[in-house]
Amino acid sequence: MVIMTSSMTFQPVLERIAAEIERTPGRGRPADYIPALAACDPRSFGMAVAELDGTVYGVGDWREPFSTQSLTKVFTLALDLAREGDELWEHVGREPSGNPFNSLIQLEYENGIPRNPFINAGALVVTDRLQTRTGDAAGELLAFLRSESGNPALDFDQQVAASEASHGDRNAALAHFMASYGNIDNPIPVLLDQYFRQCSVTASCADLALATTFLARHGIRADGTRLLTQSQAKQVNAVMLTCGTYDAAGDFAYRVGLPGKSGVGGGIIAVVPGRCTLCVWSPGLDERGNSVAGVAALDRFTTLTGVSVF
Ligand code: DON
């Protein structure tokens, strides 16, 4: 193990990890329930580390844009929490669900209040509330990602959004069911349109590592202004650790030891509070919807460097 000191660069460790991943057979399968994602090459692999001053290290396909999907749930949570504060937690919980990310089963037992903001039901509630407060939840998200990453070219992928909308029965069912409990404010078609556009944002590992640094800076944005209080940044990181990788969150915490959030596009973002952020991308998923090579690479990163929250 190489214990990192603050003067060391992350580049050599990223190159070592990429070489190890290259030799690893069996990288899972790209998501196929959103047809536009099924065509991704499962052998793509990129990884980036961003330091708090904006320095970024990267390896492999780290500048290649990919579909962010559920990674965006971290940013919509932060944007809504910044506006409404603790009232949000009356509408969405913060316990791990132990169920798949698109499961309906707990909603009826728990009166339409989703377990946490990172399963699809919880993310729909967050986007609905952000939509009520801003009139354009997906637009707010995109503006935030552009400014934090310093990349004004980030955009929605209309083809991915349309592909997901045409196969969106399960998300529509979740939204309608929660609406029956009074936990959705906006018309369902408006909410689904916002949510599918949110999930369709395309960005690279470099963009996403940079966009996540506000969580490592305890709530401070790239321009020095504050989005979240220090306490709220701690809360978002904690919910990422316990709920960010769905029914694999325990195993992810055990292997990686960092707050992390996965998406079915194959991306994972992770936070080392006070130190740096990471984003890894490889489209092959395990049966729980987490990138196989992505989790392996983060596991190797924290093991090789000793950088983790534990
Ligand atoms: O709503 C969906 O099913 C997708 N747009 C996002 C799901 C996702 O990324 C879950 N992550 N592993």
C-alpha cells in the first residue's frame, strides 16, 4: 500500500488501477432497460480524481461523455435541500431500502414516503419539489453542473431522454402511486419530463469529479459561494454512504469506504470530505445496477492510497 501524503500526485495510482482493470475479465453488462444505453461498449473505462483547488487527474476514457443517470440524484438533492432545508425530510426518508432502485414494494407499506432520495421513488419526490421551487428542475441541475465543472458544453441527450420516456412505465407507476398519497405536487407528465431530462445529462468523469467537489468542500461551490451548510453537506455525504448504491450499499461501504453514488450509465461518483472527489465510468453493470469495473477501481483506489473516510 502507498499511503498518500498531501504533496503526492494521484496520477501514478490511477494508471496502476487502469492497468489492473484492463487485465480483469468479466465487466458486467450495460443497462438494457433504457434502449439507448444498451449500445455502450462494456470495455470503456475512465477514472478521474479532482482536488479541492480544481486540479484533475485522469486515466483511460476520463474525458469521454457518458450518460449520468442516477448520479444526478445527488445534485438535485443538494439543490433542493439548499432551498427548502429540513422540510424535505418530511417527504422522503433517509434509510437504506435494501431493495432494487426501481422497486415499488415499500411505498404502500410506508404511505407513499420513499425510503431515501437515491432510489427512483425518492428522486422523483426531490425533482418534484425542486420543480415546484424553480419551475425548471432539470434546467437548474444543468446550470449547476455546467458552472461547477467549468464546462458550458454539458447538455441533455434528447435521444436518451426519449428512449427512457418510451420505456418509462415503472417510473410513471412510482410517480402516480406517490401522487395518490399526496406526495407529488406537479402533474405527472411534467414531473416525468423533468426527471427523464435530468437523467439524460451527458458528462465525463472529469466534469463530474469537478461538479462533486462542493461536497468535499463541506458545501462550498467552485466560485467560493456556499450551496449547503456544513451540516447539510455532511448529511448528503452520509446518505450517499448508506443509500448511494442501493441494495449493495453495505458491500460498497465495506469495499470502498467512501460516500458514493452510482448510475445505470456505469458512472460512480465518490467523495473524500476535505480532500478530493472521484468519478469512475465503465458501462458494464452487476445485477444491482452498479458498474463492475467502477466499484473494483474505487476499491483499489482506497486500498492502495489509504484515502477513505475510515
Ligand atoms: O430512472 C431510471 O431508471 C434511470 N433513469 C436511472 C436509474 C439509475 O441510474 C439507477 N442507478 N444505478
